Amino acid sequence: MSLLLVCVLSAQEQTTDWLEQGIDTYLMLLYTSPEEAYLQLDALHAQVNDQTATDSLTRLYASFTLHYLHTGQTEQVEPALERLLTYARIHGSTDSMVEALATKVEVCFVQQRLNEAYRIIVELEPYLAHAQQPRVRYYANNLLGRIYMQDNHFELASEHLYRALEAVQETNDDRTLLRSTFLLGQLTRLHADMKNWELAEELMQQALSYADQIASTEFLADYLLLKGYIEGEQGNHEASALTHHQAIVQAEIIDRQDIILLSLNNIGASYILLHQYDAAIEPLHQAKKLAKALDDENTYQLVLLNLAYIDVQQGRTEQGLTQMRESINYFREHARRSDLERFLGEFANALQHAGYHLEEAAILREQRVLSNELFQSDRHRILSEMQQRFLAREQAHRIQRLEQTNALQERTIENKQLQNRLILLAAFATALAGVLMWQLYRKVRHTNRRLKEANKQLEFQSLRDPLTGLFNRRSFQQRMAKRWQHKEHRHHGQERDALILLDIDHFKQINDQHGHAAGDDILIEVAKRLSQSLRQHDQAIRWGGEEFLLYLHRIKPKDLSTLVERTLYLLAEKPFLVNGQSIVVTATAGFITLPFDNIPEEKLNWEKALQLADLALYSGKAKGRNQACGVTGLRVPLADIMQCFEQDQSQPLTLQQLTCSTIAGPSVHRT
């Protein structure tokens, strides 16, 4: 018991109460007056003496570093960080090392040096596992959680954020409730990013309760805006509109015009999705006026797009479509591609309502091309970043191993210097060194095996779609390359390979009405049904957002028509059950054989054949969807078709140049 008491007292002596309380005061001042807050730090530093505990002094040096970082005093950051790290390494405890290294991680994170941040995290983690102070564990785990969340490592982010919350719950001071409120907000955003809508909503309710207890209007306004977004994504548009009204009330108290603007637009969007167009007009006109006053052109154009959509729905067709075209042209030039892709879907819905089916097909095609580009670029970016982060961590581990090796070599040299005087001891030391070297060799081999396994896993993941588990574009391209290499395309007889390109009908409406989680569930179920319908040597590929490609290996033309029809019925005849709701799903398809029309693939390869199938698919869209259009022959010389491929958009392909057949899908009733 006496030994335990000594250990506890020793841990307590690592902090100095007056300095800890002073830094807490600094943090409260920082939100209202950064200049006065800095004076507080200076005053605290002037009172430091030989009796000041190391952990508290480390925290003070960390506060100086982060103050410079977040107030834009860039030239002061590195000297302050160097002072902090030097002090922690020489005088500090485990908690001091956690504070110092976490501060360096935050500096790298804010300055967008993420690879360096990950290398420092490798050094930080062993210290963090043994940290004692709840505040220190909160700070480091909260920081790591935010970094992993930004980098889409959701499981790691969740683990660290919950550890931070556990650490906060061990405290009972003026900042406990504030930190808990902030963490609950972060966890809500994390689960919203993961599309765990029910858990996100549950956490949001708790965060709002905490924000109300601490009377933080800033938190309340932000969190109500987030709550409204979550409700909208779940398809609860009435609740979403009500929540955004509440967000406006809180935002007006603190004059957060940006939150008011977003909430007004979201209220209008909610009423549009509820088909309550008259109710949507007033908040959208308010948003339009506010966006103009704030000189927020992007939101201004978004509001105009929503108002124009209402015009189309209420019969002011030409007026609405003209404005929508103008706004879409603006977004083509200024918006992020992910936003433009969503806006194109809304424009296509308006065109469908107005009966402009040819223009609708063109916009849908533009949206799909953009969606596929985003789908591929996001995947490549995530895989590339995963590889970079993995290599960064491995590099940091490699440095640690080299340091251990160098230390071992230094000890070996020292032993050799004593060899003449202590031969027996030297022999023993040499044997020990050999054992250590063997262990080190085995450890390096084990690490290399892990690296190879990780690379194999990354390669496997790069060939699969993470949501549906189907093969992706890269996998299909590799298969077609092997098909060409092995001359599989040169078979004879009636059998041909075939490509079927499918696009789910009205998928954006499914997302809008039932939420993105329901949309994901439908994509997964579509993938299952397509996979179950194929033969052993066929392949189902997720080609883009809601688009799938079926590759059929050696099939007779009459069997191809039967399979296409069966696929349309397989999707449409049995409704999809999502969250207790029955949803009818149909698809439109374009299909073609390989080789096509007895044209050698050396002249018309699979990529060009797929372009013809894509043209047939959008012909089916323009004719009303829920059907398949197959390209069976050419009405013009092949040279004319090849010229269209070469000249691209200046002389586009048209259906008049092709012979096509149509297969109707089943009759369905949409609720």
C-alpha cells in the first residue's frame, strides 16, 4: 500500500494547480479575445519557477505553439515547437511526451503535411498507450480521431474519438461538458460520413442536450444545421425543415448569416422534395435575397436553380428551364464536380417532367460520365492515400528498427574493445549479439511479409467495388487485356461474347425520397441479383454510381436476348424491401456482341463497342426507361462510324447510323 501511495503522489506532482487553472482560463479567453488570451500566457510564463511541475510546463509550451499556429504567426511556430519538444525529451514524463508529440502532429495536420503527421503518430502511439492524465488522453485521441476522420479511416477515427470521450468522462471540471459536447458533434459527423444515420441522429440528440446545458448558442446553431442535414438524408424532409427553422433562430442570436442562408435553402429544398412547391417559394426568396447581400454567388445560383425547378413543376416550363440552363452553365464553370453531378440530376428530372426527353438523355449521359469520373478518381485517390500513409508508417517503423540496429552495433563495438581483457565475457556478448541479430532478422522478415500481405490486400481492394463487392473497371480492363493476349476474341461459330450496360432508373429520386442509406442498400441488392443470374464464366462489374456492366463469355444471339429480358424482369418484378418499405426498381440497358456485326475487333474493339451500347442505353432512357436496346448492325459503312469515333463530339454517333432491337421490361406500378 505504501508503494502504491508513493506512485499516486508522484503522478499528482507532475502538475501544478495554479498553472493548469491559468491555462484553462487562457482557453476560455481565446474564443473571445486572442490578444488578451496571449497576455494571459505571457503572465503565466513569468510566474514559472523551479517548483513548476514538468507536465504543466509542457502544457504551457504547447499552448504557446498552438496559439502561434492558429493565429497565423507562422514564423513563431517552429521555434516554439522545438522548445516544447526539447523540454519534453529532456525533462518530461510520458504525459509530457504525449503532449509534445501530439502538438507536433497538430502542427503538421494544420499545415497539410499529412505524411509527416503519420510518421510522428507512430512515435506518439506507444506513449499514448501509457498516458495517465485524462486531459492529455482526451487531447491526443481527439486529435487522432479528427485526422483519421478526414482521411476516411472511419474505424480508427471512431476508436480514438470514443477513447477521448472516455477520458473526458473521468474528469469533472469547467471544461468537461464543453469537451463532451464537442466530441459528440465529431462522432455525429463521423457516423453521418459513414451513413450510419440512426446512430448519427442518436448522438446528435445527445450533443444538442449537452449544448443546451452549457448554453452554447454557437454549438446549437451548428448542430441543428447538421441535424437537419441528417434528417434530410434519411428522407425525413418535414422534420428536416422544422430543424432548419430552429437552426435559424439560434443563428440569428449570434449573427451567423452563413447558417441562416444554408438553412433557408435547405428548408426550400425539403419542401420541394415533399412536392409542397408553394411552401418552398418564400424561404427560397429569402435565401436569394440573403445570398445577394452576402455576395455568395454559388448559393445564389443554387437558390435560382431550386426556384426554376419549381417553375417547371408548376407549369412555367420555358421560364424555369431557361433559368436552369443558365445556372447549370454557371456550375459547369465554377462548382465542384461532385456538386455539378448532383445538379445535373435535378435538371434531368425537370426535363423529364417537361417532356424534353432528348435533352434529358443528353444531360443524363453528361451526369453519368461525370459520376464515373468522380467514382474512379475518388477510388484512386483513396487507394493512393492509403498506400502513402502505409508507406509513411512503415518508413517510421523502419527508422525505429535502424536506430535499434545502430544501438546494437555500438554495443558490439564496445564489447570488442574489452575482448583482450575479458575473453569469456566477450564470447558471451558475441553470442548474445548473434541471438539479438537473429531475432532482429526474423522481425525484419516478419515485417516484410506483413508489407507484402498489405500490398496484396491493397491490390485486391483495387479490383473490387467497396460497396457491392463486384469487380470494378480496373478489374474488367485487366480481363479484357488478358482476353486479347490469349486470343480469346478469335473464336468462331454462332457464339459471341457480349456486353450489357445497365443503369438504374430514377436512382436520384430513390435517394431523395428514401435517403442515401436506402440507395446503398438497393445497389447492394442489385449487385446480388445480377451476380446470381450470371453463368460461371460471366462477370458483373460496377461501372459507375448506379451503372453496372455485365460481360457474357460466349453466348448465342438468341440466348443473349433471353438473358437481357430475364435481367430486366429479375430487377423489376420483385420489389426491393428497404427499412420496411417496398421500392420498385427498374433499369434501362444497352447491349452489343463482341465481335460486333462480324467486324474484327482489331477494327472495332470492346471500348468502341461499349460506346455503341452506351448510345443504345440512352436511347432507351429517352423512350421511357425500363427497357433494353440492343445494337445489332450498321446502316452506314464502317468507315463512317470510325470517323465519328476519331472526331468525337464534332460529328457524334447517332442511332440513325445503327440497326437496333428493343426488349421491353415488365409492367410495373410505382408508388
